[in-house]
Amino acid sequence: MKILVNDALSPKAVELLGEHHEVDTNEYGPEDLIANIGSYDAIVVRGRTKVRAEVIEAGKGLKVIGRAGIGVDNIDVEKATEKGIPVVNAPAGITYSVAELTMGHIISMARHLPRADASVKSGRWEKKKFMGTELHGKTLGFIGLGRIGWEVAVRCKAFGMNIMAYDPYLPKDRADELGGKMVGSPEEVYREADIITIHTPHTPETHHMVNEKAFDAMKNTAFILNCARGGIIDEDALYNALKDGKIAAAALDSFEQEPPRDSPLLALDNVFFTPHIGASTREAQEKAGTIVAEQVLDVLAGKRPDFVVNRQVYG
């Protein structure tokens, strides 16, 4: 069978796929992808390629769509389901890398690391300007406590932080092991947390769930960060909250529009950015690539994969 790897994948993953099937690594653009997808049995992508409805319609022989990562908002899962095509991903592959980036952003906000670095490099010595905040004893609030959120919580407990989380899909005792608490609404997190971190997919349900009303409920000393998906935070509301002092700082690795070239947030000095690099480590890319390769191979071999997004295709 023929597999199209349309985004850069780790060599180990490509090699694994090639042991069993013919593999092309062409990285087609949108129009060429539609024109050529009909000759493939499987497609594997990361975040760049958009596997939209028209691609799936043109893929008459598609048996599986693989996403080397967690989020599948670049894949029309509904259309794939309609066509009976499993969409598989690699939810565990990038867990530690995203958790570690989240920790980096938390510490950077608390201690003003990016601005302090820039200040020293420019020849200034502004110790008083960069008075920081201890993490010990502070409350870290989670919107979503899945694999990545859990690893962030474990690390923050080592800093002596208190844990609270909202996740409607998890049992009420999920945070007990960490001495934390699960709460019944995001509003409780907004009101009580000193630092709020988002670890949830971007869905119609979560779109702009962190909005003007949410920022009004937060402490004016609060930090918020998003190393999940763009669109969960209303960035216009975030800009106003930061500009007006409703919250103290923000850190973003994901944006509604990427890159965020025209965002007014870029003009603020109390918001810190990274260019969607949560999964950008050698280890994460190898793990995500090999995991999704294994899932694709299972489907092509007639087996049910472990990580299928649209389980309804299997009844």
C-alpha cells in the first residue's frame, strides 16, 4: 500500500512505515494534495497540512488519516467519519515536552526572565524593575487535567504550589493524589487561581471560553498561559485585560492566527510568546512520529488502533 507523509516526520517513523509499505514524503501544497491524494491508502500529517473535506473526498482509496500529535483541528474528522476513515493520533508522544514548556513559561512570567535578559543584553542593570513572584504557596488552576495537565501539576507540586482543576470529563477525585481539588466550573478556577494554565482541545465548546467575563473574575495579580490550542482564549479580551491591569501577565504558545503578525498583543510587555513550539523537541517528535506510524500500520493491517479519534467508525 502507499502512504503519503505530507509533513516532516522523524526519520525513525518514516523508516517504520517503509518497512511495511511504500512511502512518499512529497509535502504537497493544498491544490497538489487534492490532485494527488487519490493514489494513496494513508496520509500522515503534523500541524501544517490541512486535511479538509475536499482532500478526503478526493482520497478515494484512503483507509486511515494519521496526525503526529494530539490536536486534530487541521483534519475534518466529521468528513472522515462520514467516509468511514479512522483518524488516529499520538496523544502521549508530546506530553513531557509540552509540560516542560509550560513550566518554562510559568517561571518566566513569575521572574520576568525574557525582559530581564533583554535588559542586561542592552547594557542596563534594572534589579528593582524585575521584582518577581514566588511560586511556592500559590494556587495553580487548570482548565483541563489530562495527560499534559497532570505532568504540569506534578512538577508544580514540587515547587510547593496548590492545585485546583476544572475538567468535566474527569472524576471528582482525579486530583486527590496531588493533594489538589477538582472544581465544578471554570469560574471557580478564574476566581481562585493565581496562575491559570489551559490544557484542553479547541472545540466549539471551548472556543473563547476564556473571555471578557472570565478575565473580570480573575485576580489582578493573575497569570494565564496557553500551551494548548489557539482560539480557547479570546485574544481581544486578553489584550484589554492586560492593557487595563485586570490581570498581571500572559504567556502564549498557541494563537488564533499563526503567526500572529497583526495582533495588538505584540505591543505589550506583560505577555510572552513562543511560536507554537510545545512539541518541538527531538524526543517528542520521534515519539509522536513512531506512535502515529504504529497506529497507521495497525489500521492498514486490519487491526483496531489504540488511539483513534473517531471511534464511531468501529461501531
